[in-house]
Amino acid sequence: MFADDTLTPKEAARLCSLGTLATVISMSYAKLASSVRHFQDRIQGPSLDVLGSSIELLKYEGLVDESECEDGPILTITKEGQRELRFLLTARMRPGATDLNKLIIALKFRFLHLLAPKEQKLQIEIMLETVEIEIARLQDLRDTHEKDTGYLLTWLDQELSVLKVQLKWLENFATR
């Protein structure tokens, strides 16, 4: 984890792997690697950083079990893996519109149903707070540069409108 207790890219891959196994019960190593790579690539773009070693570490750390079948090794999540999944799903989020944050938000929504209802609500509240912080940050920047010439204000207005739509969507989601 980063010093502020938020997920690193390796932990995002770990979350994706464990969450995938938790939802499908078992999967071959190759299919899991392909599934995780596909999801991450579609959200944040291709990255060669962490995938292979992350899945190997899951086995080494006892978070997944490996068994043999006719088609090759099959992975299943362990009780310790379930605890780690919950820990990763409930990690804090950094403010800011980074590709990593987008991936973490997507993973939280993909696996949110695996948490207890109270934990789900808390995660939505954390996402709401993150968006509110981002809106305040960009609004402060806009206020500071209100008299500037150029296109900064146009861009900031567009970014703020996107964030306000996202905030409204999250508020509506939270009431469901």
C-alpha cells in the first residue's frame, strides 16, 4: 500500500485476481491471468507491470490454492484470500482523476456485492467523499484563475460538470 493506505497498482491486480476467483469459485491460471489483464487493460490501458508475479504471490502467500485437473492447474480462493479480498475492497481511495483510481473504482463496483451491506454503503460514502474533494480542488483552482485568459476555465468547467454528474450518480446509487 501507499503511505496513505491506498492501493498500489500491484494491489489493484491482486484485488482483481482475488475478486474474480471469489465470484467464479475456480479458474485456470491462464484464464485468470487473461481475465485480469483484459479488465485492467480496458480500464487503464495496457500495462506489463505486475500481473504474472501477482498471481504467483497469491499462491505463495496462501491466498489461493492450486489443484491439478485434466486441463491443467486450477486456482481457488482460500479463507485467507477472502480476508485479503475484503481488506483490499475496503481500502481508502486517493483523490484525483488518475488511471489507477479509475481502475480501483471499477474494481470496487465489480466486487462491491461481495461485501456486507453496511460495508457496501461505507464504500459508496468513501467514493462520494473522494468526488466531493476532487470537485472542491478543481473549483478552488478555477476560482484562483478566474481572470486568466486562455482555455483553462473552459477545461475546468468541463471537468467540474463531469464530476458533478458522477456525484449525482453516486448519490442516487447510494439510495438504492
